[in-house]
Amino acid sequence: GEQVEQLPSILRVQEGSSASINCSYEDSASNYFPWYKQEPGENPKLIIDIRSNMERKQIQELIVLLDKKAKRFSLHITDTQPGDSAMYFCAADTGANTGKLTFGHGTILRVHP
Amino acid sequence: DAAVTQKPRYLIKMKGQEAEMKCIPEKGHTAVFWYQQKQSKELKFLIYFQNQQPLDQIDMVKERFSAVCPSSSLCSLGIRTCEAEDSALYLCSSSQPGGPNERLFFGHGTKLSVL
């Protein structure tokens, strides 16, 4: 089945700087790549996603990049704020159009004032 | 967030007891997924239903869990005999595969603690 690697596991940045999280996947049939943000005690919330027909997508301060050839995708948070501190998960679908996702191990982002 | 409802929010069981969690998928969604998350770590896929039929599940679910989705309005995930390692957040999500709403949104989850 699909495997998703996510790095780094912990990321500390200064408020106002950028934060980047990188993921890689194995199954070339995967075509949907969502990102979830999870705050302590809460459920994971979908914050942005990208499909294989795109290379870049931006929603406000969130940018996702997809390199299908290299089987890599990444999340970039520009101008980080303390409210961005959370656990972030990347995921990839199985490519079978079932909606089933394989998740990365998560990145703890800490934004320091 | 989509309207996936999970009950109960918290569940405490003794080792060896049976546990049951409920999920009401978003209206109109035909696919239902259960994931397990231990200690805020990665989400582990458990089982997937499409039109009430289980189409994919991991071995642990086959061996120790019971999961049904008899209608598109109420699904359940049960653990026949709870073990300490089952302590986790159980997340349900639903989607409309291939349709305009194929994004996965999670319910608030059921936090199971096995003592």
C-alpha cells in the first residue's frame, strides 16, 4: 500500500518567518494530497489540498507544492503566527478513487513570539 | 468542517470489556472511514465502507473489532474485548468518492481510555 514520509517531526520557527513541511509518497497512482492541522484535544482539520493536475496552490498564507515526478509535496506557511502552532499531517490517497488516505507521521510546529 | 457526528466523545472501559462507538456520516455521503490515532501521532486506517459494505480493513479490525454501517445515517465501530493498546482517539470521516465532496472531514472523535 501507499507509504507517506513526513519531515521534520518537529519544527520551531520565529513569528513572522516561514515554515516548510515536506512529504514524499511511493504510489505513482496517488492523485490527491491533503494537509490537516490538529490542535491539542481537537480533531484534524483539513486546511488545504492539491490534486495531481496542479503543481501549486495557495490559500492566504498557505502554499502547497506538488512534484509528481519526484513524488514529493510540501506545505509552506508564510508569515507564521503563534496561532499556527499545531500538529500538521500530510496525506496521500490510494489512487483508487476510494477516498482512503495514508497519513504522514506528523510535524509539530511551534511558532515563537 | 463537515457535519460528521461521533458519539460518545469520551469512553472509559476496563480491560476485557466491550466498547462501542457511533458515527453519523454527512448526509449524502456513501463512503465512511474509521481511523485510529494514538497520542496525537499519525492516523492509522482501520476500515472503509462504501454503500454500507466494508471494502477494506486491516487485520486487527477483522480479528478484534466489529464494524457495521447498516445505513448511511448511522455506523458503529466496536471492540469485542478491550486491551490497553486500544486506548486512542477513534476518528470517523465520510465522503462522496469521485464526486464534488470527496474531501475527507473528520468528526470530533471518540477518545477511548482502557484501564
